[in-house]
Amino acid sequence: MMSFRNISMYYFVCVAVHGITLANAATFSIQNNCPYTVWAAAAPGGGRQLDHGQVWDLNVSSGVGGARIWARTGCEFNESGQGKCQTGDCGGLLQCQGYGLPPNTLAEYTLNQFDGMDFFDISLVDGFNVPMEFSPTSGGCNRGIKCTSQIVGQCPSELQAPGGCNNPCTVFKTDEYCCNSGKCGPTNFSSFFKERCPDAYSYPKDDETSTFTCPTATNYKVVFCP
Ligand SMILES: *[C@@H]1O[C@H](CO)[C@@H](O)[C@H](O)[C@H]1NC(C)=O
Ligand SMILES: *[C@@H]1O[C@H](CO)[C@@H](O)[C@H](O)[C@H]1NC(C)=O
Ligand SMILES: *[C@@H]1O[C@H](CO)[C@@H](O)[C@H](O)[C@H]1NC(C)=O
């Protein structure tokens, strides 16, 4: 059995040799195929403006959990990167330091979980603003997911929001929709989302049909308007 000291030394040597790209870092290629500009956001990762056709390659170290990537729309920032977005705003910062506000379509992931697997999903639990694809690009893992329906145009009147379609929790704030107690099922509003994007989370406990896995060290792409 390796002693703690040996493990520490091994770790030290790895860091010294490979720098911050140590062990199973993943690259996320974030692409804007929308005909309009979006301001991509990542937690962790920050954010940047992506005009039509532009790509942002983001490296994330392994072991990151609860991470997400999303698009912001209708943003204006000043020279110091402060301002506001119509959807997905993260405290008025170009370089996000936390999550964004609904409505925003989410690419969620947790790298390097048990059994050496990454877990990833598209979630509409915080509403929908921009169509999205989230797919592996390496490692022989080829099950990607997409949510491309015209959700904004068909949004139920109660959920309509400037630039997007809200989730019912944001609007009604009840446990039935927010699931703070941890017990909830599908609702007529979650059915609206599930019918249009069967592979995406439509309510907080929608795990069974909405969670996907790839082996750790897979790279991914997130495409807005695929
Ligand atoms: C991300 O990782 C790739 C592969 O290790 C490397 O080629 C690239 O330079 C890295 N990019 C950044 C911005 O660190
Ligand atoms: C940018 O906006 C912020 C918030 O409104 C303000 O405090 C800051 O002074 C502005 N910076 C510039 C360079 O205009
Ligand atoms: C869901 O049900 C509520 C009340 O039961 C109703 O007000 C609402 O319009 C329904 N929404 C949809 C999308 O069917």
C-alpha cells in the first residue's frame, strides 16, 4: 500500500510535470450557431461574448461537480465587464462567478464520479432561453443530447418571460414545482417541456430519462442553436 507521503510526492511530481492540466481535465468546446450574439457563461469558467459562428474552448479540471454552461441573451456590458442581460444574467458580470437567473437552458455536468464516469444533462428546470446540444466529442462515447424545440414561441402564457420561457418554480414558488422538500412528480407544466425535449430535465426529479454518462476524460461540445 502506498503511504500518504508517497502519494503526496507522486501528486507533487505530477503537478510539477503537467502543471494545471493534471489528470483527466476535460475540454468543452462552446459554439454559437445562433444567428444572433449570445454571451456564453460557465460556472466554473466565467463568460465571454460569442458572435454567430464563434467558439470558446474551455478547459475544466476533473472532480468538478455541479457545473453548468448556459447562454445569456440581450446583454450590455461596459468596459469593466459590468452590465446586465435579459436572460441568464449572473449578477451583472460578463465573467460569471456563479449561476445565472432563469429563464436559461442549462448544460449541467459532474466530472469523474464513481466508476470513473462523467454525468451530464440538459436541464429546463431553470426554464428555456436558447436551443442547445450537449454531446461528447471523444472517447468513443457517442450519445449526445439536444433540446431544439420552439419552446419560447409555444410557452404557456403563465410562464412567458422576456427572451425566454420560465420554469413554473420561478413563477409560482410552490413546493409542487420547486421540489424543496425533495418529493415531487411531473406536472402539467413539466409535461409541456418534456413533450418538446424528451432528453432534458423537465422537473427536479426527472433523473431517469434525463441523465447521461460517459467515461471520465471525455471531451464535450455545447452548441447553441445546433
Ligand atoms: C486546453 O487543453 C488543451 C489540451 O490539453 C490544450 O491544448 C489547450 O491549450 C488548453 N487551452 C487553454 C485555454 O488552457
Ligand atoms: C461599469 O458599470 C459599473 C456598474 O454600473 C460601474 O460601477 C462602473 O464604474 C462602470 N465602469 C466603467 C468603466 O464605465
Ligand atoms: C396547468 O394547470 C393549472 C391549474 O391546474 C392551469 O392553470 C394551467 O393553465 C395548466 N397549464 C398548462 C400548461 O396546461
